[in-house]
Amino acid sequence: MRKLIVCFYIIYVFIITYFSLTTIEHAISESVWDKASHFIAYLILVILIRMVHVRFNYLTCVIICFSYSFIIECIQYFIPDRSFSILDMLANLLGTVMGAIIYYLIIEKCFKKWRGTTVKAVNK
């Protein structure tokens, strides 16, 4: 299962990089849906980073995602029909923070508590 998650993580990073750095024929509208896609993409990315790199703490995962996002935005400045966007950076940051919070609340709290009760029930 771990190998599958690592493969999905690598493919996901390549997909984000590809779609972030390719030139586009039409201008991307600065809409709510554009920011929502940034938010969701980085929310998923930070969850995958946390699953793959278990030793990293949450702050490290957020810093890695935000740094990756910042590098992508800086490179976009030099790509035709792309531009550096502070709002994209904000959406990415909010997505990473929310992803870390969701991972902590759901995976760390709920599943570990659930696993602990099932192990105790089996041992009795």
C-alpha cells in the first residue's frame, strides 16, 4: 500500500508541475474556481507529503508545499501567458494549512483512536 501512495504522490507532483508550467492558449480568469482549484490541489499535496514523509512534522509539510508553490509561481513569471499571482499563493497557502489540519484531525485523531479500540477489542 505504501508503494502505491508513493507512486501516486510522485505522479501528483508531476501533474501539478506540468499544468502549472505549460503555456496556455487562453487567459485564465481570476475567478473563485481558479483559486478553489489551487486550494484543493495543495490541500491534497500536503496530505500526500504527510503520508509519504511520516517523520516530517506538520510545519515542515506546510513549508515544503508553500516553498514548492512559491517556486512554481516565480517560474510562471517567465512563461508566456502566465504570471506571478499573490492570490494564487494565498490560495495555495490556505490549502496547505487546511490540508495539514484535516490530516491531523481525521488521520491522527480519529483513525488512531479507532485503531486503538479495535486492537484492544481483539486482544480481549
